[in-house]
Amino acid sequence: MLLEIGRMSQFEKYLAIETAGGPSWHPDGSRIAFAYDAPGYFQVYIVQIEKDKALWPMRMTFEKDRCTNPHYLSDGTLIFTRDYGGNENFQIGMISDELDLTWHSSDTKAKHIINSITKRSFFYLANITDKSRLDVYRQRLPLKMHSPEVLYRPDEGICSVGTISDDEKYAILEQYFGNNNQNLLLLDIIGGEATNLTKSLNKSRTNRWSAMRWLDKEHILVGTDYNHDIVRLAVLSLSGDFIPIKEIENTVKHELEAGTYRPDSRHTYITYNEGGYTTLWRGVFSAEGVTGLYQIELPPGSVITSGDQRSYSWAMHLSPNHDYLATTMSSATSPKNIWITDLEDFSSWTGTIARTAGLNPNSFVNTTLHNFLSFDSLPIPYFRYVPKGSNPEKGWPAIIMIHGGPESQILPDFYPVLQFYLSAGFAVITPNIRGSTGYGRSYMDADNVEKRLDSIMDIKHLALHIKQNDKDIDGDNLVIYGGSYGGFAVLSAMTEHPALWKAGVDIVGVSNFVTFLENTAPWRRKLRESEYGSLEHDRDLLESISPSNKIERISAPLFIIQGDNDERVPLSESIQIYEGLKEKGLEVELMRFADEGHGLAKLENRIKAYTRVVEWLAEIL
């Protein structure tokens, strides 16, 4: 990789800036495992931890495709997942303390998702017997003495393991029907029976629920927006009683994000989302509330993040002796690294060094947070990045970058691709249009089903706001850009408000909601219908808002990037919009990758795609 970087242009090096994340402590507390993309795509590494030092890591996997989501088991076995060509049919690999690699799964047509780890077992989800359903499995330790066992087959929704009782007799399952609709189930692991703990609480409306940890034999700590607009911590009894934690509600006014703990530690560490930035707290929770609530200071502008099985699912991990907290942290100008916090004196240092491909970190552009009023006076936040150097006479051309989800949030995080575009002379605007998470339930639900195009109106009014108010940006040279749902937003903005755009860049985007729902992976369909509308009841609406049915309205050139193995937004979504535009004689370019899925996981493909995007935009602008 170093040789490859040596041959790169200064421009391309921005795409080679590395990411390290997803820490997992070895049971002896001496080292962590993490996902690291130094080879050009994620592989599993380990690194020894010493105070105030970042030591050289050791590579543990040498696969031709990404290896992700590493976790140590209590016996020192390191488990991880890998897929093939981005198809997301992840298999579980195991590396012993003696460095022997074996495979726990071998059905390459099935998905395996590592879900939860205890002293005695690890739990995972898999759609081995039915591709439309993810069953809950347990693998007990020692691995050689036990076979995987199915614990629960959900009749509906997707169930993941939230937390396990200390004796491993009970599990709290999080049952997902959509991003705004969950139940908590109490699973008797021995008997196999599941009881809905939140049934009576979800009668008036759907709620978001997550299980944080067991507090005692009768109470669990949960995150929920029950009776509230934002997700906050509360206590739930096994009889279904809801107990607010007033000390938290009076102290922290922002949305709960994540938490970590160890069963033998009284402290729980939790993060909150303050307009995209992270605050970190710890406290001692019980059925009576919280004591010792304390905010741990983070470097200015910090963001603590997790991903999913495609990268890493843990943002934080507490060391076995409870003396260190490892977090995946970055800022707009600092690449993602594993940070270590000493929980005695609260000093912090980077345990990893994600390299910057020889670039001076002072070249990275910081961001500022702004907002504007949309068509209905709803405030919409956005982050603004402007290249360093003297402004062009008319201002910088700008890329308005829309995140996926839509129940997601773009953060003031470090994005190599974003810094790449800035280095190429583009300002970048990253809004969190309605439908985004992090701002409460009402905001997240403001684009559901029949309100879908309201979010596209947000994009229109952002473009108008920039054109009228931002003197550093050339409002006549705006590019609409996004991936996944953000790709739909690109196509929709180009069909609903075509006069605003000089070009569009659609990455694995939805072009027609009917064909998307018909062809997406079976296990995802119901989850997506809860957000977009159902094929059975809302087909006419879905057709009416689909960009592929309005191709004649597009007037600006379009660039499309698509992986052939995408199970989320299938290749057919890009093919149909491409062919439709070609048939009408409109300017369009499609770049396909046979070894990619939902997005570009490999550096060589990112370089090929994004350098071509910049060349293409230069031809147009």
C-alpha cells in the first residue's frame, strides 16, 4: 500500500487516508482488536495498549475481501466477519490465541451478523433457513464442545440481542419493525418463550426501544422515546413498568446514542448527540435512578461513531479491569482512530495512528454548523465546508451531499471523500434534511410515506438559501450528490426542481420505490416499507414519487456509481434510470463495479470512481 501511495497524485492521496475503528479488548486487557483499512479495504488488526503510546499494529486477516466487526471472546478467540465482493453475506471467522484461522460458518448464500458477546457465549443473527428472516443463534464456549443453537425464530420483524442476564437464563431482544417502531421481548433462553415487555406501552403510538443493561433481576436500563420526542435513558421492569430517570432528564437535553458497560462494573458509559457532536457521560444506574453522573471531557469537535457489519458495530468498549475506555473517535479534521481514556485521571491518547497518506493534516478543512428555514419554516441544520485559499471570483462550485437512511445523520466527522472534493476545489454542504435522526422523533417522522417529497423541498430551499446568502459559493454551479437514499434524493431533486442543478451524482440510489421494494433483499423489505409505504397499500403513491417515472424532467447531466452485488439497492435501480436517460438522449454516465455492493469498499475502486467524478464535473462546470 505504501508503494501505491507513493505513485498517487497529491490529489488522490486524500482518498487513501486511513480509518481505524470498532475496538474490542482482549480478555487479559493488554490489547485491542479493531477494523483497519490500511490495505485499501477493511481487515482485522490488533495492537498492544500502553499509556500515552500508539504502538505498531499487527495484521490478523489477509483475505481478498473486507474483514470487519472484530470481537474478542472470553477465551481469547477473535471472531470477525467477511463477505465476498460486497454482497453482505457475511461469514464468521475465528482466530485462536495461537493464530489459527477457522470458519464458524460456511453458507455463503446466508448472512451472519455478530450481535452480542458474554463470558459464556456469543450470539449472532442469520438467515440460513429462510432468506426473509433473521433467526437468533447462540454459540456457547468452549467452541469445540458446542454446536450453534437457534434461540428464537421471529414471526415478524427482526430481533437482535440487546442484553443478556448474568446467569444467561434470559435475554432482552430488540424487535424491529422499522427505525421508529420497536418492541422489547424477554426471552427465556432455556424454555424458548418470549414475552413482550413493551406491549402495553406501545398502545398509543409506536416507540423506539433499546436494551442497555440489566440493573438487577427485575429491572433493565433502556433507551426510549416513550412519552417523549427524544430518546433518553429510563428503567423498565420485567412486569412492564416504566420508570423515568429524572436526574438524566434534568441534566442532558439531547438524544441518547450509545452505551457500553461490563456486567462486573457498576459504571455505564453513554454518549449523547448534540447537533451531531458527541458528549460522553458515565453514571451508576439502578432501579432508583442514577448516582455519580459525570461528563467526561472530549477533544473539541469530537464525534464517537459506530458503523455496522460492513465496518464495525461497536463505538466503545470498556477494558476487562474497567481502567480504560476505548472509543472510535474523530473530528472534521482528524481521521477515525481508536482513542484510549484512562478512567482514573481521564487523560486520553490515540491507541492507533490512521495514516494520512503523506498529507499534512493542516490541509484538512474544518466545518461550521448552520441552519436555514425550509418551505414550512422548519429549521434544517447543515454543515458547511469551504476550500482553503482565495475564493474564485464567483465563489466556489458546491456539492450538496445528501446522506442515506433516510433515518441517519451526517456528522461533523472525518470523511476522506469529502476532503478529496474540497482539495479539488469544491465547497461541500452536508444537510440533515427532515427524516434524519439525532433531532427527535417528530423531525425523524416528518418525511414518512406521503410526506416524502417534503424532504426534497428541504433540498430546494437549501439550494436557494445558499444561492441567496452564501457569498463564498457560486449558487449557479451546484451539484446534487448522494448515496443510497441520498441517491434517491439526487434523482428526486433533479426531477422535482431541475433548474437548480448543473449536475447530479447518484451512488447506489433508489430510482423507483416499487421496483426497489420488489427487488431488495427479502429480510429488508418490511423494514423499508415502514418508512416508504407498502407495496400492497401505497403502490400508487410510491409510483408517483419515483424519479424513474419523471425522467423527462431531468435537464442536468447525471453520473451514476453502482456495485453489481448490492443487496440493498439492487443494480436494476441504476440500470433503469441510466437506460431511461439514454433513451431520451440525456447526458448520463454509469460506472459499475463487479466486486462491490452497497457503496465502494475498496480503495482502488474509490480512486477510479471519484477521480472520474471530478474529471466529469470539470468537463461540465
